[in-house]
Amino acid sequence: DADVTQTPRNRITKTGKRIMLECSQTKGHDRMYWYRQDPGLGLRLIYYSFDVKDINKGEISDGYSVSRQAQAKFSLSLESAIPNQTALYFCATRPDREECYTFGSGTRLTVV
Amino acid sequence: QKEVEQNSGPLSVPEGAIASLNCTYSDRVSQSFFWYRQYSGKSPELIMSIYSNGDKEDGRFTAQLNKASQYVSLLIRDSQPSDSATYLCAVTAGGFKTIFGAGTRLFVKA
């Protein structure tokens, strides 16, 4: 099994719909992250969490919310999806004292 | 000015050649530097990290860091078609904020 698992892998949704992307990890790390990747823009941080009680906004949090249900689970929600949220979304985790990330396999989201 | 800049490419090299990928960063307090490889449609995978000035070698990969020039590079020796991917440079300041470059696409011709 993968260390970081994301579901779904692909999703097409309509404008205005609520959608949740889920992430779970078996690394035992406290730190979890949600990034989105757009062509030419690289990975941009949406939200991050250092433990179940510590959730922080990243550089592009508007239009998104998150929930840290347990150490191993971190979900990302789009409350009312819009077309410019079409992107590749990655969940990631890293150890507390190291700065190298393990990424999930990604969710390709299309908002029509 | 972007905080971490990479040439988007594509960089095309023949099989067996040395591929040289470059990255510049703007934050002088940056302390940790990483290279990730990302195959098309896949997730980024860490291949190298470097923390001090100079060269760090791991197999066919060499990372080079020059903090005075705010420059980090990745050399891939004996390039193989399987090295064809996008390479992301990542820079961390203060052990907290990691900024990723947009990546350089590398194409190794057989």
C-alpha cells in the first residue's frame, strides 16, 4: 500500500457543487499538507496541519476548507467549486525535523 | 520576481550526455534545498537534498549549491530515457516554508 493515499484519483464536478478530497497516510507523521499544481505555476500550498488541533492557511486558501480527522487523515473540501479550481491536487506529509515531503498520487479535479 | 525560478524547458539531451538543471531563489535566509522528479501524471518524488555550499553526489545525480549566488543545480550524468520527467526545485527557509519552482521538463533522446 502507498504511504500516502488520496481519493478520488480523478473527479469531474459541476460549478457550485461541494466536493471533498480525502487523504490518509501510514507514515506516522504529524505534519500534513494540501497543494495544488497548475501548469507553469508549480506547487502552491493550500492548507497545512502540524497536528489534529493545529490547522493553518497556506498561500491560496480562499474557497477551500480542511478537516484533520485523525493524525493519519486530512481532507480538503471545496465548498462551492468554480472552474478555476480545476487543477491537480496533492496531499503530502513530512517528518517534524526533516523538510522532505512524501506526496500522494494526486487527485485530478475538473470543474465544469 | 518569483521566489524560486526554473527554466521551464524542455531541455533536450541525447542519451548518455550530462543534463544540467538550474534553479535560483530569492530568499537569502533559505537553508535547505531539494530536487524532486515528477513523471507525467505522477506525484513528485524526492531525489536529492543539499544543505551546505558545494557538491553532493548520489549515483548519477549531483546537486550543487552556491548560497552567495542563490543558485542550486542538479546534474544528471549518463542521462537515460527513463530520466525524462519534470524536475522541481524546492527551497525551505527556517525549516518551515517550502517554496517549489514550476519545474524544468527534461527530455532524454534515445
